[in-house]
Amino acid sequence: MRMLTSTRHIKIDCVFIKALRMKYRSRTDIFASILQSANDPKGVGITTIMYKSFLSHYQLKKYLSIMLENGLLKHEAEEHLYKITEKGLRFLQLFSNINDLIDTTKEYST
């Protein structure tokens, strides 16, 4: 996957981290972060996703439930691993395309 070059996003170990001046992440940003964390053919455990996505266990469980229900992730119960689905990969691609179209580096007045 290609590197995103933006002053608001830093790509470290396939995880998007908002710059310190950003206080909140949207649900879409969090979904993308979780999917990026789970983007490993072998699958990843819940702790790995928690640390890479900067979410508590409670927060992650809520998001995982939504993502599993919508087919963005699949859970390999016997191995206790989460894997990204084709739909999840498509979501990441669209998320990247949208970020490319919108200049998120500007501060907009409200």
C-alpha cells in the first residue's frame, strides 16, 4: 500500500496517527485505522489492533461489532484472529481516494 503524504497523517507501521493538534477522529477514520491494523494475510489479534489503532478494549469491541456485522472484517474464532475482507480492502481504497481529493492539511474557519 502506498504512503500517504499529508501533514495531518503520519504513516508508521501501517497505522494512521493524527497529529497532536487533532483532538478527535471521525468514525470513518477509526474504521480505516482498524482495517489498516488488520491488513495482514495471517490475521492479527485484538491486542495488536488496540495498540495500532489507539483504542481501549471497550471502544474496540464496539467498533469490531459494527465492522464484523457489515463484512469489513472476519473473525477466525479458533485462532482468535481478525482478518480484513475484500469489502474492507475496498473501504480502505475508497478512504485513501477521498483523502487524496480533500486537502485535510488546511485549517478551515467555522
